[in-house]
Amino acid sequence: MPESRDSNLVERLEALATEVRAASRSASVVRLDQVWTGSEDEFPKSLRSDGLSGLDDIALIRDHGQTYLYSERHMTHQYAEAAARAECEDIRHIIAETVRADSATYPRPTSVESFTEPPFRVSRASLNAAVDGISDDPRYADIQAVLASDGSRFLFSSHHMDPLYAASLAEWIAVGSLTNL
């Protein structure tokens, strides 16, 4: 009996991995609770159980109380984080966490326009309302705006970037890099 249960688990995990890889190739993440009936703690252990190989590219990522899966073969960790954030319905959370990540990791300001593109695909009306709402919310006090000379809007986290440096980089991204091709 244990042998058939183990083979059933192997089949389920291989099917799950196929689904996650397909989603990752399409620049999406998969919610763990939609494809896994066990506990979140059991999932990593199951991936590394006997009889399984070739599933080491399946990774977990958490955002806003949810756990997501992605394939490291088809998606970088940073993009998976953004794709997981994009699943959240709170657009201000999406914007703030992305801006904080960009400011801390690269460091660079984030173009407001980037939120209209994949993986976010936020409508311009929703985006403008969310950006305006961020400045009124104390949870996002570190999220600051800067304008480039061409009118391009950028956001940065004052926890991770100096305002003058953010303004300089925004200008370079929007204007300077285009004149230095």
C-alpha cells in the first residue's frame, strides 16, 4: 500500500511541476493552495522525498499572506516576487513593495509606467488613484515621487535611497540613457 501512495505522490508532484513550469514560462506564478492539498510545511519535504528527481527548480515565494510556486528554470526570483505581488488586489501594496524592492536591491527608482506592463498590468486610472493614495497613507511614508525633466514619474523608497540620488537616476533612466545610445 505505501508503494502505491508514494507513486501517487510522485505523479501528483510531477503534474504540479509541469503546471508550475508552464505558468512560469508565461510569466505567472501558481498559488500553492490551488494545486496542493497538504500543508505548506509538507510541500518542500514532499519535493525532496525519495523517488523524485528533477523537481529542484520548483520554488516557493510568499507575498501578502499567500504562498506561490514558480520554476527557477523559467523565471528569476526577482520576477517571481513581482508576479506574486501582482496577484494581490491592493494596488498600493503592489506599488510600495515593488518600489521598496527596486530601491533596496538595484538601487534605482521605479517608473510609474512600469506598473501598466507585465506582470502588473494596472490600468492607468487605477494606477493614478493608487499613486495619489500612497502619499496619504502613513504605511507608505517612505515612498516618494520624483519627476524627470521629460515629465516621467518615478517612485523610490527613502529608506533605501537618497532623494538626490533617486532624482539623478530617474533623469538618467528617462532622458540621459536615450541621448547616449
